[in-house]
Amino acid sequence: MSVSEDDVRRRIANLLEAGLATQLEPFPATEKEFAEITAELRAHDANDVVAKLTIGGFINHPYGPENWRCKECIYYLPVRKWCDLPELAVPVEPDWYCRLWRM
């Protein structure tokens, strides 16, 4: 039985709502720091959603003084509601945020 993207998105929403502790900081200010985070993600099983959420620094609401959210990130696919960063590749909601956010 395969799990749908909607099922995974609901699981993620439940984990975030339950207070899953994620690494929201530090935000990668340089490409080197960004690459270090993506390398850490690649070191985990591609199906380990909790590791992706934790390392990626996901939260279920906009972040920062500019209210960054997935919806404005270059990796966000709006029709699919999907993060297309290969190291993350998870279904997301438009108002969520992760520290790998890029404009």
C-alpha cells in the first residue's frame, strides 16, 4: 500500500502541531552553510520525514520579521503543495517555513 502525499502532509502537520523540536537556527547565510545542511540531510534515509523536518528546521507558520513561508520559496511547487528541494522533497503547506527557504 502506498502512502499519498496528502497522508504524508497530514503526518507532518501532526508532528509540527505536537511540537516536534526542529533546528530553526542558524539560518544558512552563505552557500557553504546551505550546502552543509543539505549534506547533513543526504546523510539520512530519504524516507526519514522526521530527520528532514528536524534538520530542515520546519515550522507550521510563517517565520521572521518578513513572515517567510514556503509559498514564496523558489523550491515550492504551488499546484502540488510540494517542496522540490531534492534533499527535502516533502509535501508542505504554503504557510509553513523551513530554514532552507530561498527567494
